[in-house]
Amino acid sequence: MSYESLDLGVFLAAAQDMDPSDVILTEDFTLYDAMSALEIGDPRMDSGLILDEQEQNPPFVPFAPLLPEEVCYILDRAIACEMEWHSGYTLSQTVFSCLYVHHLDDISPEVATRYAPPQHDPARPMELLTVVLRAAITGLLKCCDLSWRELNKGRLFDTEDWHSEKFGVSLVEGLQVETVLSRLDDSNKWIRYLVPQSSPWQKALLDRISLRIVMLDLLRVSPSRDQSTFLALLQRARDCLREIRSTPLPEPSSDSPAVVAFDPHITRKLSSFMPLRAHRLPPQELAWNALADLLDGWAEVCRLSAVASLTTWKIVGDLQASFSPPSQRPPFLRALAQSVFFENQHILGKFPIGWLVDRFFLETIGIEYDALSSAVDRADVPPLMNIERRLSRMLLINVQSSWYNPPRRRRFLSRSLLEWQDLYNTTVAMAEKAQPTTDEDRSLIDAMCEAVLVWRLSTIRELLLSGFQLELYLKDELSFVYWYLSQVTQEHLSILSILDSIVPRDAGMRTELSFTCSYLQAFQSLCTGMYMVTLPALRQPPLRIALNFAKRYKWAHRSEYSRLRPQITPPDLLSFVHASTRLLTNKNEPVRPHFERASDGFMKLHSLSASAAGLWHENRLQVVKSLSTVARELALAVPSTVADVDDFSVTRFDWARLPCRWFPGLLTI
């Protein structure tokens, strides 16, 4: 009905008795609902507007009989909905766009059979709807319910990482998993009975129901408690997915009930605290890719759950935070990894939280915490309970932060630097008060301070590199960032050289220490080279540079630092200016050798043993290889000396070459 055909007289007459600010609303109809029904040009605010093309769509009839291939199509698109929810969209934009979710009661055997066509169609048995599809949609909702519970444990951030709002729609929270599995098992039996074995659709339906059963089992089994069972389930899920993908489905006809089973505009009918734009589901092949990534991520968390090494968890966390694409880091997996690491006051489901302190010292300086504690006791200083409590809490959050979203992780890193400095201040004060009776005890106590400083310097490096990943730095900020990275890395190498004389020769962490030193040497060379070639891009006036510096590095100038010892290698703009002045004065200073040393240094890491990376050693070597390739590419393009750096344009840089964007490649001309 058009607006022109309406008799507006009654509305005009009623409006005569109203003040300009008055609004008449009915029950359950708010001003927001009224505004959503008017087209104002914003897709989010127009969510309640029914467009002409929507009115032309055939109506959805929940109890319309379906062909087996139509059921397969609906189940596949339901998987696409589920994967889109896992990627960060709301339930109303994804899972709830499947209209059968809202009509589970209508497709129950008791209700749907009353509306069945009078003449039975053997190709469209009602049980495909009332038993098979209903069980599968219930399984979908239960999977979402179990995932929602994991996501809602408080390890991630609502509306940042995921959306918890259910829009008043049930995720069958009251149904037990066993009940849902029983329904799915019954649907398997009905498929074998209803669909002829000679039909290709029998196997297609069975594969899809089996996939849903396996996904439910995966969600209710903890990967850290029964690893063998979990890995077996993952293999079954992969087998089901492979079988499903081997036979792509044809698109249903335009008059098929399956076509109208999904409504991207369902958000206009659901209760919501914010307007949401309609979301179009991706092609099915992309949905299968997302599911394959989810299964691979599950497998990685399962393998990681069996690794009782603080360093390995840190390595894996940093690798996935910096180098894994977002599609391989869905919120659910990031929440699950944190739960596996720490839940119910236990690390990895079996160690007390004090285990973190034991592993920290053993894996950083190769000395057991009991030996350090005994040395402190003999040195006549107070026990280490305060240090132990603070250190365990910091280590716990530090590891878990690798599974935060990138902006949140950067904020955590910047805040944690003050805590690391405070802890370093406490350990140094303890070491100064200590009166060890032997040189060995003095060495052990000093090593504790160096261990804390190593982790603080690593945190500074991660914080600076996260700025590249988030594309925070302006062109004229790059030279200082790379210069400061070089300074921090140099200090880190100095501390590691001290530890090399302290760490026992037979310590298991010596291999990792050797790898870290070699990596940092190559990394520093690359940072130094990048500092040189980006220095000419610094064109801002001194005042603007100083203001940008104060804002970017405010984490290092918090008032709380005034009560602590001076920071080791703080960001220092004046030192940068002096270093840059000396560099530009010496026109013969070589530039290219820094990139060549970096490339060679990274390549030499391939000859080292697996170290603490364990099963993820090859993943780390892939990162090292990428850095070596970028360094070699730059070595062939950058000027040989400082005298020619003005002729090199940073516009040639390709910052998208690496997923982490730490260093650029070169654009191809």
C-alpha cells in the first residue's frame, strides 16, 4: 500500500490537539522502531524499512516439505552463519538469519504434520523436516550455546572481540547436550530409512549430521583433559568436511523453500539495543575454509595444552598474535587458549599458579627457583613471597595477552611495563640488601634481577612492533621507532651476554638462549638499516616532533616512575637527535651492510636446533625466512652509504609484504 492511498485526515485531526514535542506510542513500539521504519539513507538506521525487493520475496512457510538436497543446502548455509558469528558478527546478523531457528516449534512432528499437504510426496517426506532438519538446527543452536559460554568467561571483551547479545532468542540453553545428540542420532536412523541408499543424498545428509555431532562433541570435551579423544574427534570432523566438500551442492531453484529460509533483514524484527545493517553470507567455499581454519586452530590449542613450558606458550602466542591472519584467530579459539592455560586456579589444568615462577627462572636463567630462594635465605633478606606473588600474576596475564585482540594487547603491554619496572626495582633493592656468604649466591641473586629485566625489554620490543601491526606510526615517526628498537635490542643482547656466564652449561634453555641471541643480532641490524633509510623522511618541525613523541611514548613518562629507579633504555628523543646528527655528518657511514648482515643472520638460524619452540619450530623458521627475504630485497635497493639516502624514497616501501608489517618489502614497478 502506498502512502498516497492513505486517508491522512484522521492523523491530521489528532495532531491538532498535540504539542510539537508530543509522541503517541503503542505498547512495544518505541521511537526507535518508528525511526527504523523510515528510509533516512543509513543502512544501519534503515534496518526496519521493508524495501520493495523484500516485499517481492515469497513468504517463508516453515512446515513446507523439503527435498533432501534442499535440506543439505540449508545445513550448509547454517554452517556459513555459524562461521560468520565466530568471525565477530552478531547472532542476529548470522545464526538468527536462519528462519528455522525461530520456528523450531512449528516444525515439531506434532505441529508440522497438521499442516502437511493432503497428498504425500515420497520425494519430500515430512520427517526430513520434523526429524532431520529440526535436529540439525537444534544442534547448531547448542553449538552456539557452548561456544557462547566459553566466550562469556570474561577472557575476551564483549563488543570488541565478540557480541554476547542474544536478542531475546533462545540458544536451547535448557537442553542437555546428550538430548541434542540423541536427536541427531535419531535423524541419522531416519535418513537411512527415508532416503534410498542408491541416492547420493543419503550420504550427503549423513555427512552433514555427522559433522554436527562431532562439533558438539568437540565443544563439550576439554582439549587439555583428554588429548587423544580430542584429536580423534578433530580427525573425524576433517573427514566429514572433506567428504562434504568433495561433492558441491547445486544451487536450489528460485521457487525452492530453501531460498527463503535465510533472511538477512531479520534484525528488524528482533529486539536490539543498536541498529544493525543486514549482512550477506559469504560463498559456501569461504565458509568451508573458515571451518577448516577453526579445526586447525582447535588442533593447535590441543597440542599446546600438552606443553608444560612457559617459553613455548610465549613463542606460540607471539607467533599467532603477529603473523596469523584474523581468519585463523577467531574469538572462540583465543578464549579457549586462555582457558586451557589457566582455569580454576590451575595452570594447564594441573599445576598451581606458583609453577609459573618456577618455569620463569628455570627457562630464563637456567636455575631452579628453589636454588634462588635458598640463596636469598642464606643472604639474610626477607623471603620472596611478595616477589613470587606479583611475578606469577604478571606472567599469567602476559601469556594470556597474546590471545587478546591487537589493540587490547598493545594497551596491556604499555601498562605492564610499569609493573615490570616496579618488580625490577624490588628485586634490585633486595639484591642490594642481601649479604651473600659466597660468590655463587651473589651471582644467583643478581641473576634474578637480570631475568626480570629480560622480560621487560622483550615487552618493550613487542609494544613497539605492535604499532606497525596496527599501522599507528606516521612516516616521520619511523626513524625514531627503528632507532629505539635498535637501542632496546642492544641492551637486551648485553643482558643475555651476562646471563650466558651465569646459566649452567648443561641447562636445557641454552639452545633457546643461543637462538634468541642470534635472532636479536640479525633483528638489530635490520632495525639499524631501516633507521638510516627512513631518517630523511623526518621533515616535521621540532615542536611537532616533540609533541608527537610525548604522546606516542607517554607510557614511559608516567608519574609513577618517579618513585622507582631510572628505567633501563627509556625512549629518549634528545639521544636520538644527537645520534642522527652524528649519522648525517658522517656521509661515508655504510647502510647496505646492515641489511646484508640481517639477511645472513636470519638465514643462519635455520641451522640451529628446535629449541623451546618445539612443535612450532618450523612456524618460527618460516617467520625468520620471511624476515631474511625482506632484508635481502632491501639490501639490493637501498643506497650503499648515508650520502645517498636522500635519493631513496620511502614511498617505494610495501608495508603489506609481511602480515605483521614490521618491515617493508619493495613495491614492484
